[in-house]
Amino acid sequence: MIALDTAVLAIYHIFRNDQRYHATRELFDKLGNQTKAITIFNLLEFCGILATVARKEDSITVFYKYLSAEDTKILFPRFLAEGEKDFWATLVSECLSRIQKGIRLGDAVILWTLETSDNIDAIITWNTKHFKGKSFINVLTPPEFL
């Protein structure tokens, strides 16, 4: 399964004058109704962008649209925690282990989610330097995928 990064979503839905829009549109056209993965963190980040550049109400509409889309799987990090202290200890430990590879917090939780999910073949992003060489997950731009 292919995972989509926030920039890909933002360019496709919002920034249609961006020079990368046509390649992004081709990506969505090629994927068609194929199931796409989006981490909950990417979806929330995208909704935050949408809320700042469009109407705030649109961000909630898009959030629920993606949650209920048949061709989209929303991914959450998988881990076991026995209570609040264990939850926070795991979250911090998992994020720090990725931050130590030179990744910012937002990308660390995205990568953690992808690494703990089944059947992720690659993440498609315009920000390859954020992820390349920092995980076993393949990292591709939309033109590389196409």
C-alpha cells in the first residue's frame, strides 16, 4: 500500500497553482480507487493547513471525508500501553529514537506510524530529505512513483 504525505495532500487539494500540482494530480489519477494510506498525523496536519488557508469548516469536512473514504486507510501507531504513564513513556521513546536520526517531531510520529503498520510499500512525498535513509520504508516523490 502507498502512504501519502501531507505535502502531497495539500498540493492536490489546495495549492493548484504550485508547479508540482500536475505531477501530484497524475499520482492521484494513477492511484484511482486503489486504497491509499494516510497517517492520522498527516491528516491532522493537512487539516491544520486547510484551516489556515481556507475556511475552518472545510478542515472538519475534509477530516471526516477521509475518515469515511472507502479508498483511504487511516493509520495509527500500533503499540501496547498499560496506563497513562506507559503510554507517554512509549510515545516519547518511539519519537526520540527517530528524532535521533535527524527527523523533526511531526515526521517522527509519521514514520513511527508507517513502520508499525502492515503492508506499507512506500511513502509518497515532496519532502524526501525528511525520510530518506532514516527507515526501511521506501521514499518516493510523485514523479518517481509514476
